[in-house]
Amino acid sequence: MSEGNLSRGERSRAAIVRAAHALFVQQGYHGTSMRQIASEAGIALGGVYNHFDSKADVFETVFLEYHPYHQVLPLLLDVQGETVEDRVGYAADQMVKAIQERPDFLNLMFIEVVEFKSVHAGELFSTIIPQSVHVVQRVVEGEQERLRPIPVPMLIRSFLGLFFSYFLTEILLASNAPEEFREDAMRYMVDIYLHGILADDKY
């Protein structure tokens, strides 16, 4: 819905959320005050409290509305590829591209983990999991006989582990690492995720 179709109150709320997002990303949660959010949104401080009870409530809304799953899940539900390997690679590429286009999200995620002990992420997870099951079903479609009997929730968790380990090592290490540490990193990590590191399966 375009802002032209929103009520005055809805436009004010949207302005608050946009302003808070920008300030949280730039200054952190504790470095941002409700007065700053109001000023950035062009709204009186009392107007912010008409929509939100506290700064914590504002952050919760920012985190949920700016979470990249809104963009990523529709792409994953349309995962492309002829084989499991192709589809997992496609899914990983889509997730990497989405996060690369949203560098702000990592800042929000660190605030969520450190300041809020992942409470909002946990609540969001209950929404994401049912849709993620559909993604897994699409990825393994027609090739179930190739898979070990691993529960779907663990397939989802292990894939998310692959994804976040890629980004953490990218942030913490890759900029100062030699080229061979970075070149085709996700492709190799997907290959290890699917096939392990042993040359055969005798062990």
C-alpha cells in the first residue's frame, strides 16, 4: 500500500519506524533516544508515545518490519534447479544477495542478540518455520531417496548455521584473509554442507 493511501496516523507511525531504523543502525540502541527518533521523524515526542509505549516497542517493530525474511522467503519458495545440489546452491546465493543488499540487518541483529537476548527473533522464528518447511520440501522434491533420514527442522537449522557461519567469517576474517580464503567460499561451504569433507563415505 502506498503512503498516499495511509491515514495520517499510519503515516506518522511509518515515519517513526523509518527514523528509528536509521538511528538504530547508525548509533545503536542505547545511543538513540526517543527524543531523537521523534526529531528525525518530524513528530512531537508525545506523538511517538501515541504509537509506541517505549523505545523497546519501537525496536521490536523495526526488527520485525525490516527483517529480510520478507524478501528472502518468496524467492526461496520459487527455488530453481534440477538437483538438490542446484537448489541448495540457489537458495544460498539468494540469501547471500539479500543480506548483501541489507547491511543494516546485521546491526539490527547484533542489537537483538545483545540487548534483547533474541526474544523477538524467537517469536519470529515460529512464523518463519512453517514457510521454511515448504522451502525444504521444494528443495528435496523428487530426490528424497538420496537424503539421509534427518528431521526437516534439523535440515533448516543446519542450513541456517551454514548461512550465518559464512557471514560471521566474512565479517570477522575475510577482509584480512588471503584470496584463497574468500574465493568461491559459499560454493565450497555448500558442497561441504551437502557432502562433507571425506573423499568417500566408507567411514
